[in-house]
Amino acid sequence: MSELEIPADRRYTAEHEWVERTGPTTVRVGITDFAQSQLGDVVFVQLPAVDEAVTAGESFGEVESTKSVSDIFAPLTAKVVAANADLDGNPELVNSAPYGRGWLVDLGVDDEATLDAALAEMLDAAGYAEITAG
């Protein structure tokens, strides 16, 4: 199996999601290269609506593949500020570009300190690599 991609500029969750800070109070969220490789060919992605509130650790959507349906868990408590509409017609972007065009949602929080604290609790690239090495 080829080496999995784990960009160093992101934070990661034990549920195999990546979180990239996009502004003082916003992040972009997707599933990792490891997650998409485990899922197989993604055929459908269900995402929350813009302005929907999501709660850290709770499911906010699903990724359906030819093998299974997997929940997507919120990496932090926030509000959805954007959902990737490209996935409606091209769910395979999750497989081909998990860190690029295959992103899932953008989330926003009320203040920078809240986001700083949430990101600090997530894994860095090295920590994530450790949990996927098993």
C-alpha cells in the first residue's frame, strides 16, 4: 500500500477527519486519506445544511461507499458556514482529493479562543500518523 498523505498544516481527529484553519474563527473539515482508502469508492455524501449547528463528537453527516456507510463526526461545536456542493454530483472527489476539492464543510465558531482551544485538543500530523500506523 502506498504511503498515506497526512499534511502537516492540519489537525486530525481519532475519527479520521482533518481540520484546517481557514480564518480566525473558521475551519474546513474533510476526511483523511486513510479514511477514504478504508471506505473504498465513495458513492454518496450527506452533509448538513448551511447555518445548522453541529456538536463536537456527534454525527453531522454520512459518507456512503461501495463497502459501507460511515458517520462523519463534528470535530468541534460550531455552525456550518458552507457545505461542499461539488460532492452532490461528484462524491468521488472524497477519494481523489480528500485534502482538496473533496472537503466536506466549513465550520465557524463565535470567537478565536474557542477555536484555539478546540484545535489544541486535536492530533497533529505526527499524532495522527501514529494512530493510523497500527
